[in-house]
Amino acid sequence: MELSKLDAILEGKQSRPDQLIEILQDMQDQFHYLPEDGLRIVAERLGVPPIEVMRVANFYKAFSLTPRGRHLLTICMGTACHVRGAPKLLDTVAGHFNISPGDTTPDRAFTLERVNCLGCCAIGPVAVLDDVYHDHMSPGKLHKLIKAVHKQDSEKGNA
Amino acid sequence: MRKIESPEQLASLRGGLRRKRQEQPVTVIVSSGTCGQARGSLGVVDAFHRELDKQGLSGKVTLRVTGCHGFCEQEPLTIIEPNSIFYCRLKSDDVPKIVSETLIKHRVLDEFLYTDPVSGKKVIHEGDIPFYRAQDRVLLGQNKLVDPCKIEDYIAIGGYTAMAKVLTSINPEEVIAEIKASGLRGRGGGGFPTARKWETCRRAPATPKFVICNADEGDPGAFMNRSVLEGNPHSVLEGMIIGAYVIGAEQGFIYVRTEYPLAVEHSRIAIEQAREYGLLGKNILGSGFSFDMRVVRGAGAFVSGESTALMAALEGKLGEPRPKDVHTVEKGYGNLPSNLNNVETWSSVPFIINNGSAWFSAKGTTKSPGTKVFALTGKVKNTGLVEVALDTPLKTILYDIGGGAIDDKEIKAVQVGGPSGGCIPAKLFDLPVDFEALSEAGAMIGSGGMVVMDEGTCMVDVARYFLEFLQDESCGKCVPCRLGIDRMLEIVTDITMGRATEKQLSLLEELGETIALSSLCGLGKTAPNPVLTTLRYFRTEYEAHVRERRCPAGVCRDLIHYTIDPEKCTGCQVCLHSCPHGAITGEKKKPHTINEKMCSRCGICKEECKFDAVIVG
């Protein structure tokens, strides 16, 4: 973790406990997870007990306490996506990588997340790969999408 | 940009902006909310920029990138004004032709027109499309008129007029009286009278006071708040400024969930622009009233949409509810009087001030006046956002607007109101969608999600889905919700796995009723609704799972099997290669088989098979 980046996030927010969630959001955006040493610094600068910072970090789903993979694959599990087959999507990925939602593959290539609704219900089921939304997904389409990313990565690796 | 210091200056700015619009009436409107972007609208926008330039039309045609028009199923879509020609399901490659043919030669291109699935006919104009025709689009109708990132667009269509009128010529009591006469009720689900909330908050003695917009739309299956904030954020700002003036607040918050990045961005831009014009800040329009606001992002907790929990989250704390013996209008954010309303409620306010309370209360029923936006999704032909008066029958929404079920199956039920709502069976589709009628049927308007279910949807599986969601999202503070939902989920899971007993069915009902009576907050109190309504209307489905170990809809995995029909299988090996679990074996050109122990019932083989050889039974 680069301390200068955390300093930038904390700028103007010292000793302001009401800014805790906002700061953790920025940290999550910046580092893609909440590093423990960073949380200690946040606690100290805001004047909030470290255990309180940990409670908040644990409570909200937007925060991850472990590093994420290079690619983030999120499957929407909203009601509309559910009735159109989202559980099958989750199974496909979980089966393909042999990981559960919230986990990262051992090679740190993919992190699989489930989200309770992205509000794109009308075009579901929806999967989001690295901030790109994919509508009307099916297990087959998702399977191909993952394969394509793998292929891209290995081409990059060989180049 | 010069600050606007009086209502007269605002009016003169508006006059100038309007003249500009009239001078250049040809406008290409591209819908580009989250749904549109997911389907490639940004590529279409880029293509229009390029082509207008290339074909010599830049400066002659206005390109307006707007929020969502509600017809998500047909995205990316574009409307060409002044004639409202509606083109849908566009790709960026289609754009050069649209520019050369429609914009230059004034020819309507059949290939991009919408085809009505019922009559099979092509429709040219937006207003003639059945999906739009049966709606009353008060809030959503503005989305196509404004680029959400340009405050000038909102001012041009009359934006901030209501605010100017209120700040300079109406006193707070008169505003409350007007809202009371309109009968406006909270659009976040509870349906509490807005005027009464404002009045109590205004009378609360402590200061400072706060106004808050609840855009933590956590209900799965609802996205109307996202659409309004993405597409017309200034309408929310205007409503909030009026509310703040009435209540006497100087600071406001928009609490929006982080899962809506575009809504966060557009609200931030809107606040920034309003500030630059002096519509937020000190001494707004020279009225002596000062008010400012900021956006706070939610961090992914369903319970944080509950008013007391939301205010805790605003303070940077754990978003857990507290007992409501003292209401948030008296002790809310920072223990000070705070008025929380939903996005739709706030954005309805300028309309009521501009058009009068009688105009609003003429729509809907006496107890539930006005229009409400519903998110129509699931197994229905036309999915999207639908705005109707609150006396509209469900069947109008499902069949006239929604076009009926996909693949001409039968609609079995519609789930209204998300995890707090319930499933309404087809025999009750004559019910109007007002607050009371839906509550009596065991559902509730909730945030307004409507998920359509057909014969291929298992109602027990739907109940299990909501319980799983609620168990995951329960904050755990009170025992009935934390442990009760856990036990309900266990029972329903047993049912879906075919290992439940009859006794468990009655225990499930009893548990549900107890949780509803004894939970701390509204979310716990309404949590059993999805189970209780499915038990009430679809008991035979539960019984089939329990008595016959059978899932009539063919959904519950432990009760179904995938096999390959050797007569139909050609041995093409497509399924074998696509199975992520390696459960299919077979030689080329010979019938394949599925190893049931390895099969996860994901359905990829069925989807991939071109010969319809995979059987689910």
C-alpha cells in the first residue's frame, strides 16, 4: 500500500469520524481492498477505535478485507435476474474456478462476487466483468466470456 | 457562468435557452442510462458525433445524451425530434445510415423501427408504442428532454420555477397546505403522508435541521430511483430545496447506493452546477434562504435504506436501525430533526407546486393519488420502467404495457414490492396498484419492483430466494429477524430439497407471523411476506414438493434430473465441450450420456444443444 495515496484520501478529513465510510470507499476504489495497516492509520487519524473501524469494514458489502484478483467478475442476484436464471451463472463460474462467491482464484486472476441487485433488472441476468456490464447472460455466454479473458491474459503474458 | 440572483434573472436565462432550442429543433436523443450503456449506447453516441461531423450536420443537429427512457428491453434507442421517430436496438454501425437517410433525406427506416409483438406492426412514433401509450409519464417523461449533466437543459424546460416561486412568494405553511391537498404519500414504500412528515419536522424545536434523499434503493428488482437520479437529478435537487425551505434546513444529503456509479456521478455533477449558478449556497435567488447539500455513498447494506439505519450510516457508523419511539423527524442525523424522503417523493414536489395540488390528486385514487413508477421485469415481453396513476389495474400494466409473458406462456404471478412485498396470483390481476389494495392482498407497493413469473418459475424457489436475501442482509440486531429468518430459510430449503414434512409447513407459517409481529424495524416486520403470500396463494406447489417430492416448475435442483435423449442426440460433442463440470461423456457421432453425480444442473448443455436432446425431468 502506498502511504501517499492514503494521505491523499485522508486529506481534509482528519478527526472527522463521520467521514469513516466515505474514506473506506475511497480506499476500496484505490487499493481494491482494505489493507489492515491502512485501517490502523485511518483509525488513528480519525480518532475512532480500531475495533469500530473493523466493525464498519466488516458490516458493509462494498468492502473487501482481502486483496482481489486482476479481474473482478460480479454476478447480479437480484430477483429479476434470479427468475431468469442467475443462480446457474453463479454455478458456472464457481464450477469453472472451483471457488465460492467472495473468493479469489489461487493465481489471483479472478475474484468472484455476488451482488444483490445492480438495478439493471430489465436486461437480466447481468454479469459485470471489470466494470463492463453484460446483459441477457446465460451460462454458455459466460463460459465463453471467461475463456476469452483467459486467452487475452495468456497472450499478454506471452508477448 | 454568472450566478443567478433573482427569479427575474432565472426567467431571462430560461428565455434565452428556450430560444436556442427553438432555433435548432432537430435533435437526436440517445438514451444512455446504465441499461443503455450495458447494451452499447455509448458506442452509438460516439458514432453520432462522428457521423454528424462527417456528413456536415454538426451545428445543425443537436445530439442529446439522456438518462433512461424506461424501455430497457429495446436499448440502445434513439428518438429523433421534432417528429419523435423512435429507433431501437441500434448498433453503432447503423448510425451512418440513420444520419444520411433520416436526418438528411427525411426517410424513415423500417429496419430500426419497433415492432409491436402483439399486432406484428411497425411503429414509427414513440407515443404510438403500446408500452408508452398506456402510461402517464409525469416524472419519467422529462428524462428525454434533459441531458442530466447540463443544468441548462433542466432550466430550459422550466426547471427551478417551482423553487423560485416558493422561495420568493409562498410561505412554508402554504407549501405544506398545498402538498397536503395533493395527498402525496411517500414513494419509498411505506406511503406515509409527505405533508405530515414535513409539518412535524418543521415544528421540531431543535436546530439545525436536515433534509435527506433516500436513494439507497436496495430492493432487488427496483431501479426507478436510479433512473430518476441518473436521468433527471435536478428535479430531485429542486424538490429537496423546496422541502428544506419549508422545514428550515440548511444542509441536505443524497444517500445513494454505491452500486449505482452513474447515479452518484450525475448527482454530484448536478449539485456542482446548481452551486455554480447560485441555486445552492448562500441567499438563493436573493431570497435570504441558504441551503447546500452533498452526496453520500451507501456501502452495500440493504438495511441501511431504513430511516434510522440510514442516518447512522450518514454519521459514518454501522448502518443498523434503532427503535422508533422517537422519530427521525425529531431526532435523526446527529440527533437533530431530519426529514427523509425517497427520490420519487422529492422529484414529485416541483410538479405539484407548478401544476397545483388538484392536478396531482386528480390522478389515482382518493387515498393514493398521483402516479408511481414501477420496475416491470422478469418473464414479461416489454421490460422497463412504467409510470402509471395509482388506480391502474395490474392487468393493464402486465398485458397492455408489458405485452404479456415471454414465449406466450401464462403469467402465473407477479411479485410486487421486493423482499417486503408479496406474490400476487393471476386471479387477482384486476386489483388496482394503490397502497391499500396491495396491502390487503398481502403484498405492498414497497419500492415498486414488479417481477413477473410464469409457469417456469417455482414459487417455493422464489420464497427461498427472498429468505436467502433477507438472511444475508439482516443486520442481526434483533433476535426475531436474525434467528427467525434463519429457521424459515432452513425449512424452505428442506422443502426445495424434497426432505420436508407436513408439520414444517405449519411451523413455517407460525414463524412468519411471529417475526412479523416482533421484529425491530420495518424490514424484519415485512420479511415473511414473500413466504406468507406464496403459502396463501400457491400452497399446492409447496405440497407437491413435500408430498410428492416433485417441483412442478422444474426448477428445484434436487428434484430434477438432466438426461440426454439418445434418439435426438447426434453425438456432435458440443455439450461435452461446454460442460464446466466434465459430466458428459460419449464418442463422436454416438449418443452422449450425463453422469448424474457430476452434473450440477447448470443447464449449459441444454442451452448449447441444437437438437433439443437434453431433457429436464
